[in-house]
Amino acid sequence: MSDTFSALWASIVRTVVPIIVGSVLGWFTAVNIPVDPEFEGALTVLLTLLLTTAYYVAVRLFETYISPKIGWLLGYAKTPDSYSKDQQGKHEA
């Protein structure tokens, strides 16, 4: 696998995993909140956005300040700066 594809794959995984986690948490949370069915979809979307953001930010902070190994919670243990290093010069040609 080329370095470019490997970096691309890592970035995709680290983007999709928090979306999946946020969606599942948002759905579970919305199911337990009694609300008018008309607003149920909007509530689920809002909760998904908030929980996805909170999850990603929390994992990145823990990964940065506690241990890089925590990055596996985003689906890939390498941080963005480690898998994209040396890639910037290749794209500027």
C-alpha cells in the first residue's frame, strides 16, 4: 500500500468512526427522550452532531495529552500529524 493511500485511508477511518459512534449515541439518546414525532428527526440529528463532536474532541485531547494509544478509539491509532507527515511536500508540486 502506498504512503499516500495509507494516509488517505487513515484520515477516512478517523472521520467515519466518530460519525458512527455519534450516530449510535444520538439515536439511543433520542429514543429515551419523549418528544413530539414531528421533532424526533431534528432532535436525533442535533444529538448526533453534538455527540459526534464531543466524542471526537475528547478522544483527540486524550490522545494528545494523555497517550497516543487512545487514538484507536477513532479507529486508527496514528494521529493526523503522524500519518500526513511528509505528504504536504508531495502535493505542492
